[in-house]
Amino acid sequence: MDIALLVPGPFDTVSGGYEYDRRIVAGLRALGHQVRVVELAGRHPLPDEAALASACAALAALPVDTHVVVDGLGLPAFEPVLDQLAARGAVGLIHHPTALEHGNPGPVRDALRAAEAAIFPRMARLVATSPLTARRLPEEFGADPARIAVVEPGTDPAPRSAGSGGEGCAILAVGTLVPRKGHDVLLRALATLPDLDWRLTIAGAPRDPVHADGLAALAEELGIAQRVTLAGEVTGEALDALWAGADLFALATWWEGYGMAAAEALARGLPLAITAGGAIAEVVPEGAAIVAPPGEHALLGRGMRRPIFDRALRAEMAEAAWQAGQRLPRWQDRAAAFAAELDKAAA
């Protein structure tokens, strides 16, 4: 197949959604498909004039026999050319609807919801990255259930985390510094545990600089700044080292379309402390994690108390996480599943 993935640039952005896109593209190419990546200019997901112009030009430039796939982050920019997009039998790749992004002002959410409710039903196929997202597309956006498929992210085989080896508990959070990830909720939760020996590293790009500065200020206000490291964007061997030296993974997210960082924690046998925001609660099995409702920092802190000080409990949770992690889908079969959905869209 000749496939084009249209995605807001830059394509090398560090996030779970972009990592999914990159792995699917690499897998499709390995299967022999021709895949071009078209980076869309402008502001996304609420498009400005540059984004609208880029989307129009990108679609017009593609040969007629190309399978068109648009990452959901860029889909709202195609609303003015929706008829052309539908005529091309385009496929939408939905990590999570942009209207569900936590922290957007009401008018922005309303505009995105209106755009997605107009676009989603016109797609030849929607590929969601979790069953939960797939279930919400018909209910909230009017998409045809018969045109919705799920291709969950994969995981790579990974060495089991050895832990910090120290007396305290090394906690790792992985996620971009945006309101949806709930890092502020996690800080407030940990601030309720001043009597315990813990330290937190948050690895994530400061995608929202104002929010990132606010997190640093919040840590100071709560009196825990000396225990918290905002490591910024971490990749490669440095990120592997953080995974290897962690005792507990934590993410107080408001919403996840899947929860790739949580899946990575499972693949490495790390116990988890999470909030049940979106699909992440369906990824993480009972016994491997303590789970609190989104935004409930007091309940999250209460739940984290025992695994932080009780090494035996952490070991039990780690074993449950390791066993679950070995059953997760692998990246090697994800591209084939995605290609099968493109075939169905073209049928």
C-alpha cells in the first residue's frame, strides 16, 4: 500500500501518541508498505489559519491512490475540506478526542467537540488506541460503530526494574508537563506523606511552560521541592536508567487514551500508583497498582502510603505487574493489525 500519515509537526515530538505513530510507521515500512509522513504546520488541535492552509495543501498534494491517515490531533484542521477528506476514504487515528483534553477553556472544548462531531462520522474508518476510546466515539461524537476499530499500542521486551536499592522509595512519573497528566495532583498527594522516605522524579517535556513553572512553584509551596526532580524531556539510555532505578511508578492523570507509560511500567515489573483517568485503569490489572479517582489527591496519597513504606507489598505488586506486562501486545504485530484496518477502509 501507498500510505500517507498526516500529523502535526514535528514528528519526533516526545509523547506517547507520537511514539505510537512512529512505531506504526516503522512497522508498516518493515512490512513492505510505502509510508510518507506529512508534517502539518500551524497550531493544533484548535487550528489557526496556518494549520487550515497546511491541511488543505497536504491533502491536495497526495496522489489519488494514497491511503490517507490523519492523526486525531490534526483532524480539526481538516473540517473546511471535510468533503474531500471523506471522498478520499480517509482514516482517523484517534489516541483520544481532543475535546477531552483536560485544562482547555470551555470555548476551546466546545469548538473541538463540534469539529470532531462533524468529522468523525465522515471517516471511512476510525482506529482508536483503546477499547474505552472506541466506546466513547459513537456515544459522544456520533461515529458509526461499524467503522471503528481498536489497535492498542505495543510494548517492547524490557529488563525488569531492579529498583533503587536504597532505604526509601524512588518514585517515577513519565508524562509531558501539561494539565491533563495531573502531576500537580501527584505532588499534592505526596505532600500528605511527609513522614515517609520518598523521592519523586518527573520525566516529561515542558510542553506547557506556564504549567511547568507552576509545578515547580507548587513543590516549593508544599515544602517538598527538595524531594522532587523535574527532569525535563528524557529519552534513550537516560530514561532506561530512570526505569531501572525506580521502585514505584506514579501517574495522577485526568485522562489517558491508553496509558503507554503505565504499560511500560508493567513491562518492566514496576508497581503502580495511578488515577483512573480514561483507559489507563483498563490497562493496569488488579494487584499491580493502587488506584484513586482522578483529582482526588488525598485518596491517592492515602493509597500510596503503604506501598511506599512496605517493601514486601511492593514486591508482591511488582510480581503482578511483571506477569501482566508479559501478556501485553507487542509492537511487532501492531503494524499488521493497523494495515488490516486500512484494507477494510478501502474495501
